[in-house]
Amino acid sequence: MLVTILSGGLVGIVFGFVLQRTRFCMTGGFRDMYIAKNYTLFNAFIIAITVESIGVISLWKLGYISNPYEEYSVLGTLLGSYLFGIGIVLAGGCATGTWYRAGEGLIGSWVALIFYMLSAASMKYGALKGLNQLLTQNWVINDNLPKSLGISVWYFVALLTIISILIVLKELKSPKTEIAKLPPRYSGLRYLLFERTYHKYWAGFTIGIIALIAWPASEFTGRVGGLGITTPSANLITYITTGDARLLNWGVYLVLGIFLGSFIAAKGAGEFRWRIPDVPTLLKSSIGGLLMGVGASWAGGCTIGNGLTATAVISSKGWIALPVTILGVWTASYFIFVRPSQK
């Protein structure tokens, strides 16, 4: 148990720290693609997937981690990912974004997080389990995309690598704009950790490394898989209400670590403060959290579980979930941000 706590907790703390300091939340990244035509955060996400993919496929082929593929419902992934995309816009953050913003003191994120955990737990273990099974027991296939197509997985990894290299080369060739900055408040290590601004591509690279480390760290404790947020969140709230200690696995300590890491980062940077939103925002956060839990349960993952972890192993579930989630984000963004501005 101590190894599980330390392993999951430490990975989570580092992950939460990096997320908070780099403001890495894919809700804004997907939304910016549509509204601002800005692909910076999405490109960083592709870099993260690539870094993780190179490492995790290598570890799998060398026999250091177990087979990462599983059965999933195509129908559940399609509908669930779309609902999840809508939900994260209403909630103001994806699964990890909600966890790390709660660590900054955002009450709206706390509300979204509670409804996200409750709805996910209800879908997996409680009153909504039948609703979950309604979709997830239909159109079930294995998510090993390379095997299904009869193509070596390394061709996909090579394609991701080429795309990431082109993204970086384009950035290196682009003209740089000097931005006036205030004198630094800190110096030395404190400046590097709590004040310096890092390019989103560096954040993507770092998150890819963290996601890679999560695989062997998790498997060492008996859990097969990498970073995941929805099931651990559901397990945490179910443990709180039932006391079933069997639910306290590596993933639970991961999400708790994300919260703690974000809190440490926010306090160190002077960015932690309690912020209470207005009633309409609280209502949207509640609805968003509910849709996140239901959608991620149907889809078998969130932006991290499907969008980062599953895509890295070239899972068909991951590569279906990612664009459908983006479509859900764009749909919600149109009705919440674009359409009102046109009136």
C-alpha cells in the first residue's frame, strides 16, 4: 500500500504541478482551435501523445508492461465523448483541468468536480449502472488499431513523430515577438518553479514524459494502464461513501496528487485564492460535471484516459474519442460563446 501511495501520489503531484504552472487544460485548447484559430495547445498535446507513444510502445514491445489493449464500445465512445466535450466547456475545464483548478481555490471547479465524481460513480457502481451498460454492452470491439488494420504499430508511431517534428520546426522558424515583462519577483530555483513562463510545447513534452512514467509506475502496483482520471475519481467518491478500501488503488492517489501538486504550485506562485462564482456559473459547473461523469463513463475515458493515454498506444478508442470530444467542445463553444456575440 505504501508503494502505491508514494508511486501514484508522486506522479500526481508532479503532474498537477506542471498542469498548474503551464495552464495546460485542453478545454481551452480545443475551444481556441475553433474560436481563435489558435492551435498552440493542441499541437502541444500532439507532442505529449508522441513522446508517450514512443516510450510506451517501446516498453510494451520489450515486455516491461502488459498488453495495453482492451475491449470497448464504439457506440459508447461516440456518444460519451461528445457529451464529455460539451460538459467540459460548461464546467470550465476538462477532468485534469477541474482537479488542478480546484487546487487553486476555484469554487466552481470544486462544484464541477463533485458532480463529475458523483455521476461517474453512479454510472460505474450505483443507480446509473444500467444506463451505463445500455450503451457500453453494444458494438464492442478490441481497440488494437494496428492489429485490426494489419499494420505495424511503429508506422503510426513514426507518423506521430514526423508530425511533432514538423510542429516544432515550424515554431522554431516563426518570428518571435518580444513581450514587455515585469521584473522577476523571485530568483534561482524559486523563479524557475514558480514564476518563469514555459512554452506550451515544453509543457507538452514534459507531460508526455510524465504520462510515460505512469505506465511502469502503475503496473508495479498491479494496475495495468497509464494516466486516467474518471475511474479513479469515481473510486475516490465511492470509497468516501462506502469505506471500501479495495477502491484505493494507484489511480486514486494519482488524482489526489494532482490536487496537491496544483495547490503547491498555486501557493508558491501566489496564485491561490478562494474564488466564488455567480449562480449561473455554479449551475453550468454542476451540469457540466454531470455530463462529464456520464460521458466519460460511456466513452471509457476522458481527455487524459482516451485523448492522451489511449491515443499513445494507437488505440482506435482513443483516436475516435479525441476528435469527437473536440466536436463536442466546438458545439458547446458555438452556443455559449459564438452565437451570443452574433446577436
